[in-house]
Amino acid sequence: MKATLDRIVATSRTYTQNGTLANYIPELAKANPNALAICICDHTGNCTQAGDFNTAFTIQSVSKIVTLLYAFEAYGEDVFSRIGVEQTADAFNSIIKLETRNHGKPLNPLINAGAIATIAYIAEHEGKGTFRKLSTFLRKMAQNESIHVNQDVYASEKRTGDINRALAYFQKGVSSFSAPVEIVLDTYFQMCSLEVHVKDLARIAQVLANNGVLIESGERLFSEKTAMMTKSIMTTCGMYDSSGHFAVTVGIPSKSGVGGGILSVVPGQYGIGTLGPALDEKGNSAAGIELLSQLSNELHLSIFR
Ligand code: GLU
């Protein structure tokens, strides 16, 4: 596996030139655009890494998976009273469908409006402790107690997050949620600013691949049903408005973030984390997608095979 990963990192490296760093959150523009890394954890818990796996990055929208898992596990299908499961075909931070479709009910939990709605839903039940609970759950999945908020990115998000504020206040304005907006936004910004490595993403993904059970301890963190619903939504909505193309070319349930990370789940087999901060026009890691595409073709990982 190590030789395979080293080789595909080398052959994918030029694709880092095909993207640009996210700069609408100024702090993200400080990343190294040429970084490229992968970690893959198998069903025995053994993890193999290649490339720049020591590079830290913020988890960004990949955290939406953890928020969703927590909400499903704690509150079951009632979560669907507040968020849908349909693709938008719009950008991740678009507001348009909040007004034109299902008034005030976001189409899915993996776009910004939907993740904010999911956090609001959790906060209505759990109040101010929401970030602590979500981040504790994330650290547990990653089995890494040292994961923390990158304060510079958090401050940068908070300073420039007016579109997210608009999404939250619109929902509050049409009575879609009752939690205090600034607490909801703060929780969202902090979740996005958690600093991780590819191994953390791979470990989180491995718990999903293993349908909710931590391999090392045998502890169940969430139910099979929670895992199944989350993987389904990752397949249809996880790669922004190119989820359909990604399903066709890679075929692995995944979620990307504008920090350049992608978390991918090969059910029953692998948890995969990749990093490539240079993003394509949809906001997905350009070289990360190439890595996953090569890996999927070579190891026959598409779930549609
Ligand atoms: N913090 C980012 C934002 O809200 C997350 C977006 C993403 O990774 O897709 O804009």
C-alpha cells in the first residue's frame, strides 16, 4: 500500500497547479498550494500515509459530517424536519433556494445553510455546550485528543463570515430556528476551524466505514442506521455541486472542505483522508480528486462496481 500511495502522490502532484487557494477566508490563503497528502486506514486499523502528511489544515466543511452524525445519532430522523437530503446544484454558500424552495428549510446538511440549520437544531436541545459536545465527538472519532481550534482561522472566519451570517439570520427571520444566532454561528465557525491532519480524516472515515464502531476498542459511537444515512448523503451531496461527476469518476462517499481536505469512506474497507489546498472552480481539492480517482481505479474502490 505504501508504494502505491507514494506513486499516486507523485503522479497527482502536478494537479496542484490546476487549482487556487480559497481566499474569501483570508487566513486560508496562507496555505501551501503545492501540498499533497493521503492517509488510508484499513479494516484492521492499520494506517498508511504518503506525501505531506505532517501538514496541518483546517477541517472546514468536512466537519459537517461530524455535526450530521451527532444530530442523527442523538435525535434520529426528526432531523429531517429541519433539513432535506436533496442536491442543490448551487454553490456551497448559496442562499437562493432558502427562499425559493422549502421556505427556510435547507435542501441538505452538507451545504452551509444546512450545516447551520443542523447546529441550530442541536443547540436548541443542548444550549451553549454544543461546540464542546461536537468537538469532543470529533476527537473521539479521530482518536486524537490534541485536535484544537486554529484561532487565526477562526478569527478570520468570524471577521469575514457575512454570507454565513446572512444564511443564519434568514433562517432565524423565517422562524426556522429559535437558537441564538450568534451562538449557532460561533459554533459553526469553530467547527470549521478545527485543525487536523490527513490521518485524523482517515480515522474519522474509518469509523464510518466500520458502521459506527471504533476498531481498536470495539466501542460503538453511532448506529449502523446513522452511518448509512450519512454515507448516502455524502454520496449525493458531499462534493458540492460536482457530487454527480465525482460519483461517476471516483464513486466513493466523500466530503470536501475549502481547506483542501477530503474525507472518503469505502464501506467495510477503508477510511481515507486527503489534503491538497489548491481548489478547483467548485471548491474541491484539484489534486485531491485526482489522487482519489487514481486510487479508486487502481484498487477498484467505487461503491457502484
Ligand atoms: N468555513 C467555510 C465557510 O463557511 C466552510 C466552507 C467549506 O469548506 O465548504 O465558508
